[in-house]
Amino acid sequence: MEKGKRFSIITFGCQMNVRDSETMRSILLRRGFEEDKPENADIVLINSCSVREKAANRAKIYAREFKRKGKKVIFAGCVAENEKDRIFELEVDAVLGTRKIHKVGDVAVSLLEDRRIMEVGFDEIPSFDEIPEPTHPVTSYVNISIGCDNFCSFCIVPYTRGREIARSFDSILNEARELVKKGSKEIFLLGQNVNSYFDEKTGYDFADLLYHLDKKLDGNYWIKYLSPNPRDFSYKVFKAIKESTHISHWFHLPLQSGSTKILKRMKRDYTKEEFLDLCYMIREGFPDATITTDIIVGFPGEDDKDFEDTLDVVEKVRFEMAFMFKYSERPNTPARRYKDKLPEEVKDKRLQVLIEKVNNIIGERRKEMLGRRFIILTEGESEKFENHTKVKTRENIKGVLKGKFEPGKFLIGRVTEIIGHTPIFEFERFCDYKGE
Ligand code: SAH
Ligand code: SF4
Ligand code: F3S
């Protein structure tokens, strides 16, 4: 291998970043670079996340550390876009913004010539032509839109990913078809607010997109999507899901807060009652549904009563899973201006109370799975449970299957035991994506 041409990618953050890393990896491989472990690499690419301060700091610490070890560092992703100048000063070798990932090949070549470089900004519309080789044996991510126009008052994403741009229907269909042909069993449609998808050429909205992806591809696959804003969940989308065979009945509905007052301050545009109604409608329409969520505690102005409202929604919906965060103030976001910030101890305490409640409910939910049969998809060897295979249900509950199975198989598994929150499945028979 030519000197200086080994690279390694370290990815923080959400599935968008995972997908961007896959794209950059494909480009670098095509340009003659070779992938290796970070310790052996000449170039370390850090794909950063800015959503909470901790994640952003971790990426910066990594960058400094790899620089100290004498590596060339390309700092990419959301922090790169948002804090470009500061990051460049950190003495990284290159800064690569979220809409410039297609330039990673040129950037890496310039590093070979010892030139430092900064590529940032939203002036270009990405072509979406780069279809990366999936790095996961079973799941593939497909962007349906990039950017976000919602400007929730706590969130940095609109500033790190720019305005929302929908990808064309044809391009999504082609990529999904290609991936299914190559053996992907789970197509994850990605957008910051998938429900606002609209393709001008065909006039298709998100419901139409789901409808066509369900009908127009041949094969054995599930469709999942992230994330729908609860505000924009239309009856048409429900209908498309209801009438489909490939689309998962997993609904990830980021609640953020159960208090209508706080939701208003967050600029989420739905009320506690509207969120609850949506969940009741899902539970009624899809008895096998999984509802998961994201919750932020300690947003400025959140009082005991507001927090009680969040706990109340948690009790009423009984989420199958939740990601819970302490509010983290982010640069440029409107919520920075709120004066009534909460002390760290209050945020800590509330997070602890919330986690405990959610965990109890998840425990109960998992117990309800005991003895039942599920269609599951094998993903690979479990690291935690010896002689077990990692699996997930169609509704996206993760678990393990007794024994060793090849990745990418659909099968019927019966839950025989729950360890912690992990359901343990026993093999019953192989099947297709529908369980037949
Ligand atoms: N577009 C997605 C969210 C992406 S960010 C959506 O609207 O669903 C993922 C999650 O991070 C959010 O749902 C939120 O719960 C959390 N988050 C975002 N900004 C945050 C902040 N400033 N502090 C704490 N958590 C935050
Ligand atoms: Fe952030 Fe809101 Fe956009 Fe999600 S919808 S990325 S929370 S601004
Ligand atoms: Fe994703 Fe983090 Fe950016 S959550 S969109 S990588 S700020």
C-alpha cells in the first residue's frame, strides 16, 4: 500500500451520519485508499454529531488525540459544519461539511500533498448519485430527504444540515431496488421529518412513497423509516402502512415533552392531547405496533407540573423503548435565549426519575412477549450472549435467538425467556418477510 493511503472512519450520531460515512468510505475506496483500523490508518476521518454538547466534545477529543498520534485528521459531519472555524483551528487537517461529503476523495488527496483544506456550506445540492456499498449485512439506509425546515427551538440540526431537500422518487426507488437485489433485508428510509416528504416531479408525498416501495420491489424485505414528526402523521400514511405487507408497524414518535406549554416553547406544534390521540389511534389500528420515542427533560421553563405531564404520557402510551436526554444548550438555537434555565441537579434528578419509570414499563412490555411468536430477522453473532444470534422483530424490538444462524434470515421465533430487557427467542421455522 502506498504510504499515506490507509484510512479509518469513526462515526458519531444518527443514521444519517452512518449513511454519510458509508458514502465517504465508498468514495475513498474507489479513489484507491484502503480501509484499516484507526491505529494503523494514515488518515482518520471523524464524522461528528452536534446534537448534544457531550457528543460534540467527544468528537473533538478524538480529533486532538489522533493528531497527537501523528495522523492526518479529516473532521466531517455536523460539528464540522457548525463550528468550522474553531475546528480548523484545532489543527485538524481538513474540515468537511455535511453537504460536501462527495468531496472527500479530493480532500484526502490534498492531504497526501500536505495541503489543509476546508469544504463547508450549503451552496451545492447533493446529487444523491453515490450509492454506497452497505456495510451492514442486513440493513441499508436510504435518504429520502436531507436537511430540516422545522427549527424546533432546542435543535441544531437545521443549522448543521441546511434546508430540507427531498430526493426524487425515481432515485429512491432505484436505490432501494438495487439494495434489495444485493440482499438487503431491511430498508431504512431516512429523513429528519419523513412525513414532510414531497417530490415535485411526481407529486408523491410520504404515503405515496411508502405505497410504491411496498408494491414495486420484488423480494423479501422490510421497510422502516426515521423519523416522523408526530405533528405531520397523516391518515393517508396510516392507510398506506395498513394496506402494505412490507412496512413495519414500528412507530418512532419523538415526544420531546408531555407538556403542551413546553411543546409550544420547543416549537413542536402539537399538544399533549394530540400526541396521545395519535398513539391511541396507532394502538387501535395496529395491535402489534411498537411505539418508541425520544424525550428531553429539563428544557428551560419546565416546572414540576410539566415534568408530571411527561411522566403521564409515558404511563399512558407505555412506550416499548425510549431515548431520554437532558436538555443540552446548543449554539445558534432559539432556546438559548430563554432565561429560565434549569439547574443541572434538577435535570439530573428528572432524568433519573424518567429513566426508572420508562425502564419499569419496558420490563413489563417485554414480559408480555413471553411465550409469543414473532417474525424475526437474523443480524449476526451476539457479542453479549454466547452461542446466540442477534435478531430484531418486524416491529424493531431487539433480542437474541438461541444458536448460530446466518445473517439476513427471516424466521419465526418464540420468546422463551427475558433477560434484562432482552427477549430470548427459540427457533421454530424459517419463513419470508410476512411470516409465511
Ligand atoms: N429529526 C428528529 C430528531 C433528530 S435529533 C426528529 O425530529 O425526530 C434526535 C433527538 O435528539 C431528538 O429527538 C431529541 O430528543 C434529541 N435532542 C435534539 N436536540 C437536543 C438538545 N439540544 N438537547 C437534548 N436532546 C436533544
Ligand atoms: Fe431537529 Fe426538530 Fe428538525 Fe428533528 S424536526 S431535526 S428535532 S429541528
Ligand atoms: Fe445526526 Fe447528530 Fe447531525 S443526530 S443530524 S449527526 S447533529
